[in-house]
Amino acid sequence: MSNLKIAVLDDSANASQRVADWSVLNDADVTVFTDTLKAESELIERLRHFDVVCLMRERTPFPASLIKALPKLKLIITTGPRNLSIDMAAAAALHIPVCGTESRKTTTSEFAMLLMLTQSRGLLTEVNSMRETGWQSSLGRDLAGLDLGLIGLGKIGEQMATLGKAFGMTIHAWSPNLTTARCESLGVQYQPDLSSLMANTDIVSVHMVLSERSTHLVNAAAFASMRNDALFINTSRGQIVDQQALLDGLHNGKPLKAALDVYDEEPLPMDSPLRDTQLTESGRLLLSPHLGYVTEQTWKVFYSQTVDAIAAWQNGAPIRQLN
């Protein structure tokens, strides 16, 4: 195969070529795009000459209409082991393999703890106070002795339970399929429903997979159940949380603070209601640009395995095929 044209999408840190050796690919031209296009017509124009498209997880949607409109497309690679924004059936029908990569297991839980510590200690508010007035201006809150509520107790939720215990927290958990046996095996207190979890914990962190059932799972009723000084964190998927309900809750004091790393639309539009200056400038709402898995080590896994997957496909033996 000669002059294989490869597009790398959504490499906002422009790191893909640095963390992996793309030169091992046979006769390949790699083009990196650091921006994110939303309009399908623009994507078609950008990608119509490429044989291989490398996606950043669920950043750029790849529906059937887009896949069918790319006449030269022969292979799709996604970072991570799943990507719900790709129409797998449409790709399979056109005999286009979709391959994935592995992902590091602790990256997101570490970042969720960073958000928890940052908001609990009012770090950004105090950094601003140091710059503007010269010294401290408020009181933070220790994690030790607090109740941490986990919505989801899968692999990342289990890591959060371990980390929370290390800080001296009592761990509670709930999800639709969670069992008391699973909680007991991890030394976690089982909560019978979402409202109970929200009502009985000081900090709530989301760690569920997005699905039809989990979309807007955390709604106005859930926020109304929270304690008056509660902190809410979402590093999972934006659509699991009703965005407007969260904003309304923050303005009503439940939760008192929040930290978000994921959004319904990414990158987050500059005119998004979440960019509420009253909340963000006061430090009550912390917004980060989906950094949960953005580390040097994770990028090396993502892009070295992307290169491996392209090379395997060139040799007629696709690896980690998802469709």
C-alpha cells in the first residue's frame, strides 16, 4: 500500500508525534489536527482524502452519515478501549475495521482526587487572593472524617474508594446494578438509592459509563437531596448530569461547590451557561478541560498503540478490533 494518508484528530496538545514513533509505518503521511470541527460538512471536506482516521476517544462524533461520505476511508483507530461516538455497525457494513487502544487505569481517579482537594481547600481562590491581596482569605476543609459518595463502583470507583480511605474518609456507593456484596468486599457502605447517597455524603463523585439509562441520572431531585456544604465532582461523562439542574442547584446552595472535567459538548463552547462568572469567579464552580486522562504516560499508551494498530492492519492482521 503506497502513500497511506493518516489523519490524527483532536490532538489539542499536539503531542501525538512526540510520544510515539510513527516512522515505523510503511510509506505513510501523517497529518495532525489540533482543533475540533463540529459541522459534518467541514469534517467531510477535511477527511475525504484520508485512508486512516485516528480519533481521540469521544471527542469527534463519527456517525454512519460521515463514515459513508468518506470514499477513501479504510481504517478507524480510537484511543481507549471504547468509543460510543462511532457507528460501529456502519463501519463494519463498509468493511472498515475500528480498532482501539488500552488505557492507563489510575489517571482519572488521581485527577478526581486533585479536583476534590482543590475545591475542598479553596486552592484557586487562595492562589488568586495571594496574587491580588497578598495573603490568605478563607478557610478550607479537611478530607479526613468526611463521607465520600461514589456514583459507580467499577474499576475507577474502586480506585476512588482506596484513595478516599487513604485520606481518612468513609466511603459510600450506589449505582443501579451495585450489590451489597460488592460494597462489603471493598469496605464500602452501600446506599439503596441515589437520593440516599446524595443526602448522606459530603462529597459526591461520578464514575459511571454513559448509557441511555445513565443520561441525566443526576438530576434536580438528586441535587436537592445534598447536604448544604456538599461538593459535587464529575470526571466521567457530561451527559450523566443534568447541566441546568446543577447550575440551579449551585445557585440554591446544593451543592455548595462543584468541579467538572466533562461536558455535554466538548470543547466547551465559550457561550456555555456553565461559564457562569458568578460561580466560577467565586470559586464555587471549577471547570477543567477534560484533563482526566491527559498525561504523558497515557498519551504514550494511546499513540504508541495507535501506531501498532495501523502497522498490524497494514500487515493484514488488525488488532484490538472493536467492530
